[in-house]
Amino acid sequence: EDGINLLRYNPNFEVVVLQKTEKEKLREEIKDADAIVVRSGVKVTEELLSHTSTLRVVGRAGAGYDNIDVDACSKHGIVVMIAPGGNTNGVVELTIALMLALIRNIPIADRLMKQDTWAKKRLTGTELKGKTLGMIGLGKIGGRVAEIAQEFGMNIVALVKNKNKKRDIDFKGEFVDTLDGLLPNVDFLSLHVPLNSKTTGLISNKELDMMKPTAYLINTSRGAIVDEDALYNALKNKKIAGAAIDVYSKEPSSVKDFPFIELDNVIAMPHLGASTKESQANVSRIICENIIEGLESGIYIDAVNLPFEISATDANNYRPFIKLAKAIGKFGGQYINCELKEMKIGYRMKTYMEFKPILMTLASEVFSTQNEDISLINVKDKIDTGDVGLIINKDPDLTYNNSLKLELTCKNNEKLLVKGTFIAGIPKLVEIQNIKIEVVPAGKMLLVRNLNVPGVIGKIGTLLGERNINIAEMHLGRSEVGGETKGAVMVDEIVSKQVIDELKQLPNIVDVKQIIFD
């Protein structure tokens, strides 16, 4: 409810809550939806997406997203966001608890006591201290498990892609880059990776054969990361000492589905990793906050199918730049109607940030006006084709601490220059075609180019008034006395082509273009 209430109390959102069993109603409600939030029990498939043309975001209230067809979402231009970190503590605590339960025989001891059997000598266990914990996955969950395990006195060995990469994890351990270098040496193997084509079946017969017969496997990640048939054989034949399993390739699960569940050397859980009140509240709040951020400001935090990453901690710094990039990109894409030859972007930043999210945002707005199939998800592919030359450099103009400048050149040599900054987080255009002008890029704009002679502005206002079009505000700039003037006329509604043509026929009007920001 915590996250849902964030949406309910936001005046820009209408919320419909469905149960996972209401599949037909979901197909109906998704038709006009901008976003959908799901947990693991709802599958987002190509078939479901075929019922909507408006969906912009799929949010997963949790860290795993194997129930979401990410490729299908990407094909439809839908951003997929997750909520990593919200359930971290719940999964971490369960992982440590399962390790302790395994080596201290806690489930068996409890069962025997309930059977009135005192089995103290039979159930002598071992300690975590001095044992080696092998980690596959050092994200938020895996990294925290390693930190806590080290506090128990365990030695940590982790499988990583790059052994020399600096990691923000507070533990000392050994890094290896192959399973061969990891598995033979561990007393415990804990899995903390997402399920994808590379991790499916990652632990199978070969890998289980490498492990010591005294080793334990803990899986609180995703069931299909382990070949479950191979695991059953390894456990039944005592190739490994035991396993604690919280996740399965098929859920809900049963002994019929996975016979290893009934083995004495297995602790089986019904996917309880994130099933704490705190975790549920956290992931709900985080994903709903991120959806609001994405739909309202264009900042997609923890998105899994974008060509860049923005974390929650970086969002505040990116927010004004992303807003400015969207505005300048929309302006450029609508102002210039031609086959592009080159895109040149200049920028200044008071606080350094990775420029890629800003670049991709700006470019997607420019290109999507010419090709509706271009989105934030696939704009990098468009850039990589090299069809449009791309130049990025620092703007030598020191007037503004933070600024973006876009210069577009068409193959017919038509050109556009537009520059903007932001003040108190609000975007502002400050230059158009070398003419200084200050205007907030929002709503609907008529950009009027006219000769700088008396009476022009009055005629524009009169014509719009006669057509019952209200002028909200007007901003003017000129190159020189007697030269050309740029007028940004902000209006309350979209102006028809007929009215724009009438404006162009007025005396001393050179050109009129309409720019729609929102």
C-alpha cells in the first residue's frame, strides 16, 4: 500500500489495482495504461503487450525480472524498471540464516524434538568461522552477504568478470574469473545473479562434480540458474553435503516437480527471500517512486533495457539536464524537417556526470520526430549506424555554468542552432539561430521569425485573437536594430495549419513554426 498510495495521492495519476488472477481484466485495463507494476506472479508477455499502444513503463516490484519479456518490451519502446535494494536485507538475512540452518542441522533438530527424540550427539554441527564462502554475484545482495559472512570469520572467494575492477564492497576477499578456480575450494556456494541466457543452467553436473563432498549450495536467486535434475542427483548421491533452496524454475513448486525437496540434506523454502513486511513495503515504494520519476521527468532509475544507467543517488543531478535535453531535442526535431547530416552537441556542467544519459535523451527526441520507431531504448543503435554524424564537445561559452547547445545540419545544408540552460531546475532556452531569447520550453509555442519593424506583434495578436487562440506569454529577441526578430509566442492550444498559414501571410512575417513540448 505504501507505494500504491504514492500514486493514488499524486494528482497526475489514476490507479487501478488488480489481483494476479484477474488476467482478462488486466488485458482490458492495460489498453490505456501508461505504466504497469507487477510482482513475480504476473507475467508480462508479448501477448499482453499486444493489448496496449500507450504503455511506456513496466515496473517490477523487486530485483528479479525473469517474469517480464524484456525483448518484447524493448520492441514496443517500453522501459522496464526494477527495484533493486528494496528487498536486499530480507534476502541477505535469509541467506545467512540458511547457511546456519544447514551446518547446525536446525530443521532436523526441530523435527526430531517434535517427535520426542533427543538427538544431541547425532546432530553435532560445524561453525561458519574459518569456512570458505564462494560467491557468484556481487551486487547489492551478494556484496552484503559477503560482508556479513566475513564478520562470522569466513573467507570469501568471488567469481567476477574483471578481477582488477574497484568495488564498493566492505570486505577483503579473493577474486577469480572462472568456475574452475572457484568451485573446488568452497565450503559454501551462494548464488546471487539474475536469470538470463548466460546464467541459465550455470550450475549443472560438471560444476557440482567440482565441489567438495562437504560443500553446501545456497540458492536464493533464481531456480533455473541451477540444473535441478543435476542437483537432485548430486544431493541424493552425497556428491555435496546439502543445499538450501528458496527458488525454483517452476513456482509454486512441489515434491512432484522437484524430488530433491524431500531429501534430508535439503532445506526447501517457498521463495521467502523478499517475503518480509519491510521488503514488501520497500520495493513497492521504490518502484512507484521511480515510475513517477520516469513518467514525469523522463529519468528512468534502475532501468534494465536502456543503453545507460541512472541510479537513485544520481537522479537529482541528472534531473534538470534530462529535462533540458528533452526540451532541446523536441525543439530541434520539430523545428527542422529534413534528412539530417550532422548533429553537434556542446555542453557545460558545473558538476561532472556521465554524459551518455543526456546524449541519448536529446538524440531520441530529435530522431523520434522523424521516425516514431526510435525511442530511448534503441536510439543508440540509430547513432551507431553513423548515418548522422555526431560531434560532442564542451561549449567554450562561459556565460552559463550548466548548458546544452544543439546544432543540426541537414543534407540540404539547412541549419539550426538552439541553446538552453536551467535555473532552479527549470529549463530555459536562451538562444535560437544566434538570436538571444529567454523562454521556458513548455506547452505550445509558435516561433515567429519577422522583420524588426513596428506593428508586427500587434497583427499577430489580432489574428490569433480573431481565431479565438489565447496568448499565454510572448518572448522576443533580435539580432540587431532593423534586423530580424525571433518571437516565441506561447499559446494555450495547438494551432491549426490553416491559422499558421494565415500568420505567414501577414506583412513582414518571414516564417512561423509550431513547437509542441507537452
